[in-house]
Amino acid sequence: MSLYCENCMKLVDAEVCPRCRNRKMRAPLPGDFCQVAEVPYMQAEMLKELFFDNDVLCTERSVLGAGLTAELGVNVGRVRLYVPYDRLEFAKELYDAYFCGAAEAAEQESGADPE
């Protein structure tokens, strides 16, 4: 069973969080925000809209921090997206469908054989 790290807002399959080394792990609660993805800024904007359209509450954190992202530009920025635990599986399905669909569309445009 996955445990929840309150510091990273992430589910992990370990007694200690691999990102922050937190040892105070616990079972996730329905309202706990959990990381669903870490993506470039532009993809995060599209995913947030997809989640909103499907009634999935979503929040974000910049990986680099707002100041560094503003200095370097959003093209190099990455964003972690979080959704409530009770909507996590649905959000993952949306994420997978979006990126699988985008990959298939790119293959069709390039004329690549999908097999």
C-alpha cells in the first residue's frame, strides 16, 4: 500500500519519502492533494484545463520556484500538478488519455505506422 508524504504531497511505496527523506508517512486521506504529474509549464496549462473541464480540482507548484521561472522564462519551467487523493485515479486516466492521444495524433501526422 502506498503511503502519503505531507511534505511532498506524494504517494510513495516506501517507509521513507525518497524525495525529502520524511519518515512520518501515513495512509492517504480522501482530501489529501497528491502529485499526479510533473510536466513543462505549457503542458501543465493544458492539463489544468482538462482537469477543470472534468471537475477535478487541481493545484500546482513550480519546480524551480516562481522567481527563477520568471527570470529564465516559462519555456524552461516545470510544474508539479496535484489533485485530491479521491480523484487521483481519474486524473491519471485523463493524463494518460491526453498524452497517449497526443502521441497517436503526432504519429498519424508524421505518417508513421502505428504498429
